[in-house]
Amino acid sequence: MSIDYSLYLVTDRGILKGRDLLQAVEAAIKGGVTMIQLREKSISSLDFYNIALKVKEVAKVYNVPFIINDRLDIALAVDADGLHIGQDDLPLQEARKLLGKSKLLGYSVTTAAEARFGEENGADYLGAGPVFPTGSKDDAALPIGVCLLKEIKDSVSLPVVGIGGISLDNVSVIRQAGIDGISVISAILGRNDIKAAARFMADAWRKP
Ligand code: TZP
Ligand code: MG
């Protein structure tokens, strides 16, 4: 499967303020999102599993890769396209071993050293950030900025997506890091018109 990392949506039901997650994901895909990560931090395993099955169906209709955040067991149970883990999750090599070679494995990094570790230990792509300050992650590290993002991209040959505080206002700046895509929560799911927000972000990313 050739992967388009350009506009990678990470979900957050909190920011939807009661709006339906499946409708939000579908609207975002219609607007131009190229990849979906289901991120759930405070629900039961059963609820995570059931929601994952439903989001997977939506992603499948539009042929958009569907990734599970943190939980290898859920990724395997619902036969997702991949798993995304960070520095405090399962060790990367273990995750790769259990996930198998055919699934995508994403790895969150904040430094070039972590990026190289990711490349050497089984990651398929890297999520680097937070690039800018973000209110969407409680335990977010300090923002790395565009210079370090570029350093991370230049230190590996894996695809790299920037994440954290990315909005229409800074897409053009972040593109200068030469990365493969942008990963966002609030700039899409925090907007009233999710489809339009995704379209604006997709257009901004493609601008010469
Ligand atoms: N990882 C690093 S920053 C972040 C995650 C999950 C949150 C990104 O959310 P937003 O609203 O796009 O800043
Ligand atoms: Mg994690």
C-alpha cells in the first residue's frame, strides 16, 4: 500500500463536544484527510474496540489507512492498518514483533536521536512534535519548532509527519522542514465545519 501522509487526522472525542465521531471522521475524509488515527485515552478496552470497528469501516469506504494509537491489542483485534506508539508505550521492537511486518508502525519522536532509533528498530514513519504549543495533549513535551523538525527529517529516510499546534496559520512555515505531512486534531475536529476545515488544510499543504 502506498501511503499518503500529507493530512493525517488524529481523533479526540473531547474536542467534538458531543458531535458524532463517525460523522466527523467521514467529513474530514471528504475534506481531504489522507490518514486516520483513533486516539482514545480514557475509555474501557471494550468501548475502544467497538469504536475502532466502526471508524475502521468508515476509513475502509474511502480507502484511507486506519491506525490505532497506543494499543497494540486493539490494533490486532480490529485488524487495523497499523499502530502508532510513543516513547512511553511498548518498546518499538516488541511492538514490531507482535504487529507483524505487514502493518504500519508509527513512532512519536522529539529528537533526531529518537528518530534514528525509530528508523533502526522497526518504525515505518515518525510523528515529530509537538512542533508548536498545543492544548490537545495533556503531557505534551516542549515544542520543538520548525528547525528541529527539519533536523529530525534530515536525520532519517523514513516519512516524517509534524504534529502539535498545526493550523492554517503555520502550514506554510512547517512545509519548509521538508516533511511528508501534517498531523492535526484541533485545526480540523475543533472547527464547526469539519469538511471545510480539512479542505482548507489540504489546500494549504499543497500550495507551492
Ligand atoms: N502528539 C503530539 S502533539 C499532539 C499529539 C497527539 C496533539 C496535537 O493536537 P493539535 O490540536 O493538532 O495541536
Ligand atoms: Mg502513546
